Amino acid sequence: MPSPVVDSVVNEANQDVTVMEGATTVINGISGMVQTAVDQALANGATAEQLQPVSDVIAVLAEKRAALATAIANVPPGATARKG
């Protein structure tokens, strides 16, 4: 079943010029979708304890986003990989 939210992230990532830009877009998009789901679940009565495994995924995505930002900052000018 198609998902407009997922399709939006994929389309945005496909428009990115570099691999790093695409990866950042995907990580941010997935993280945003998961956080929205957590927020909706909490609003509908789920507890933070029940959602802890999902919150852990959000934390891992934040770590990966930070690691990617560091990697991007350390790329020498002109050395950016282009998508395929």
C-alpha cells in the first residue's frame, strides 16, 4: 500500500545531489516519521514505557545523524561523492 509520507521522503532523497545529502534526508525522514508515530501513540494512551523500544530507535537515528554530520564536515572541498 503506498504511503504519501514515505513517498515524500523517497522523492526528496532522490532529488538530493550527493550520497551524503540523500542519506541525511532519509535518516531525518525516518526519524521524523517514527517520532510522529510515537507522539500519536502517546496521545492515544500508550505509555512511554510501552514505546521505549521505539524511542530507542529514535535515539539511534539521532546518533547516526550526528555521525553523518561529522563525516560531512570532514569531507575535503570538492571530494563529495555524486549519486550514480
